[in-house]
Amino acid sequence: MSAPASIPVLLPVFLVTDILCACILAQLLALRKAGVAGTRSWIAANIAMVAYLPALGLRSVLPLVYSVVLSNGLGLLAASLFYIGCARFLGRPTRSRCWLALIFCALAGLLWFTLVADLIRLRVIIASGGISVVFVATAHLLCRHRPPGQGAAVYWLGAACSIATALLHASRAIYYGAGFGNLSDLFASTPANVISMSLTAALVPGLSMLAAAMVQQQLLSDATWRAERDGMTGTLTRQSFESRIVADLQRATITGDAFCFVLADLDFFKRINDNHGHQTGDRVLVAFTELIRQHVRAADYIGRMGGEEFGIALPATPPAEAMRVAERLRQAVAAQHIATDSGSLRYSVSMGLAVHVQGDTFSDLYRHADQALYAAKQAGRNAIISHA
């Protein structure tokens, strides 16, 4: 039922894969401290895979219960845990009960067709077919639910590797299950077997590497977001906002597009903090920035200039349209109610609008908006003034 000649070729392949899986396992263990969802499932998948491959490679010296039932059960468990890790990472349902049922049914079938009815063909269909189903589902998950704003390459590559793994196992199930292959040479060192097993052994650590890459990409994205964003309101920090607006001003100078800048400052904000507490003041700031997001376009962006002062950049926006945007925002703020322990709180905002002209730097634009904002404050607040 096994070919001793296969061990010198295939066992080293499995051992190399085991070493790679162990190395990636160490990497995932280091990344676990970051608390990224799915990491624990990927760690468990690698542990199952490290145990699976030696049992499969030593099938000529181990009892069939270990080399067939246990090893293939571990392989199916590793594939299922990899899917669960991807689902948790992407915030999707894990379908753990479905995979548990699949593993249970596969183990029952493998035990039956090993100990009761010794049918190798059906064991191949169960083991390879089950793994193929899991990796088809994994590919679908990675293709459909990539997080927005993240690089697509690692997800498309993960989906491609999952499809390749599924095809290899499906081909094996069909080839031997349909009676095309010689079941006595199932693990023999034939060219087809060596290529198939080598590709499978290469794809296993490859998928784990991609899982680690997804975690690292997520951590880098989070770190970049935290470096560029105000922690409370989620708006750009002043430094990030200025860097972006300088680049847009240079582009507007070249293209001749209009560019407007609004400087907004909440009226009597110190009174809100003094009378209602800083927590209520923070809630007002968050509510205000949410209103801004509702009244600007996707191409516009917001920066916290300091305290209760915010900048709103409106690229490719004529002055008249910018004034309408600001007025709609002013009215929305005046109509908003913030619930507090002492009752409903209302507030207002004053804004200064500056329009970019050829030769203006960001310092010029900011100074003009600040002068207009000062004029709006002097005019009684809850107003918008445009710099001439």
C-alpha cells in the first residue's frame, strides 16, 4: 500500500515545508501581541500543519490510523483554521460549525474506509476533496472582502494561492478517485507525484507568509493612520493637513483649478468646557467633525489646526460653491443639539473663507482665512466671512 522508494524524495520535501511553517509560526507568535484578529487561528493552523506533514511523509512506517486518518484530519483542520483566521481578520462570519462538521464527517469516513472497508480511492476523495472545498471558500473570502484602503496585491495573491491549492487537491481527488491513477503508487516518486506534492508543500508556507503579510500591512496601515490623524476626531493632524494642502496648491497653480480653504472655529468653546466639562466639549468636537464630513465631498479633507479650530480644504471648488458648502454647515451646526447631563446643548461656529490665487502659499491662504474668521467673530459670531 506504500512505496518505500517514495520516502527519499517526498519526505525531505515535507521536512523543508515543516521548517518553513515553523519559521512562519515564530513570526506569527511575535505578531500575536499586536492583537490583530485572526492571528491566533493562523498560529493554530501552522501548528496543525507542522504535525500533519511528518505523519503524511512517514506513511510507510506508521500505522494507517496515524498516517491516513490522523494526518489527513490534521491537514483538513489546518485548512479550516486558515479560513477561520482569514474570516476573523476580515471581520466576516467564521462558519466554524460548518468546518467542524466537515472535519468530523471526514474523520468518520477516513476511519471507516481504513479500518472497516479498506478503500484507498474513497480516502483520497475525502481527504483531498475536503481540503479543496475549504480553499475554494478561502479564495472567495479574500477576493470579495478585501479591506478598503489596503493594498490589493497580497489579497489577490492569497486568493490565487488558495485556488492553486484547491485545484491541486481537486485534481488529485479526481485523478485517483476516478480510477485514472495507480493507487499503489499514490506516494511514489513519479514525476507527477513529485511535482504535485512539491507544489502543495510550497503553497502551504506561502499562504502562511501571506497571512503574516496581511497582519503586517494592517499594522502599518494603523500606524500610518495614527501618525496622520487626530486621535479624538479622526481628522488630519495639522502637519499632515498642511503637507497635503501644499501639494494641492502646487497642483492648482499648474492646472489653474480653483481652490478654497475654510477656517472654522467653534464659538464660545471655553464656556462649553467650563459649564459642561471637558468630556462634553470633546463630544461637541466629535459631533462637529461628523457634520463636516456629511457636508463635504470625498475629495475634500479636514484638519484640526488646534483646539476647537479646524481647516476644511475644498479642491477644485469655485468660491460661490465653497460659500454654499460653508453656509449649509453653519446652519447644520446651529440646528444640532448635544445631549448633556444638564439638558440639551446648542452651539455655533464662525468661519473664514479664503480663495487661492496664483502665487499664494499656504501661509498666505491661512492668513487670509484667519483674517476672515476674525471678521466673522467681530460681526457677532455664527457667521461666514469671505476674504475679499
